[in-house]
Amino acid sequence: MPVLTTQLGVARASDSSPLAVWPGSSSGEGRNSLLRAHPLRRDSIITGEVFGRNLIFTTTEFEYPFHTRVGQVGVAGFIDAARASRRLVPTSSSPFHVDVGTGVRFNASSTGKVRLDVGYGLRDGHVRLSAGYAVPWGRR
């Protein structure tokens, strides 16, 4: 059965919060909000435009699963969007980014799914291959 999911959120870090807890959107580098055509870090340094004290984000994904000889596999399409404000450099503002893409989901038993995605940034043309592990709701 096809599945459509949407996540929408706002995240905020206080004035005294360290950078480690500031919200950011990326291709899945330890942050909850996805922007799959954009990395957050380059050579272990945060360089992404969508990183700041305030973040608005949304992700919508459509997955069509089917059964194969090796188990359940799904084909997915997605739209990610995000914008950060109150960034490291106070005079800079982050543009609103929208990424679209497609991916494959491999069912990893009842504990979650492995995802492999290709994202394309509509604003800047960035393309990125990313992978991650999606845990079902209510599981840790």
C-alpha cells in the first residue's frame, strides 16, 4: 500500500545555546530535518546555509512499496524545504531552499528502513546522494 508522510516543524535554540544544539537542515547528518541536496558540513566544518538559531522546515514523501525475492523494497519521491534565521553571521540571511528527489527504501525488518536518495536543489542546482536509516514512529 502506498504511503504519504509529511513532517512540518519549527526549531529554536536560545541565545545561550552552544552551536552543537542549533538546528539545521541537511542530507541527514545528525539533524532531524532533511534538505537532501545540501550538506551541513564540509571537512567537519559547518558550511550549510540552513543552520541558525531558528529553523522552519517541512518534508513530504510518497513511497510505493513492493515485494521482491530479497524482501520489501520501496520507491520514493520527496520534497524538502527549509529556511534558517539568526545564523552565525548576523547580517546574513538564509534563503528558502526547496529540494526534490527520488530514492529507494529497503525494509530492514520491523526496526526500520534504509534509505538511499538523490536530491536536487531547485534554488541552486545542488545534487547530492545521501543515505540514512528511518526508524518507525514509536520506536527507539
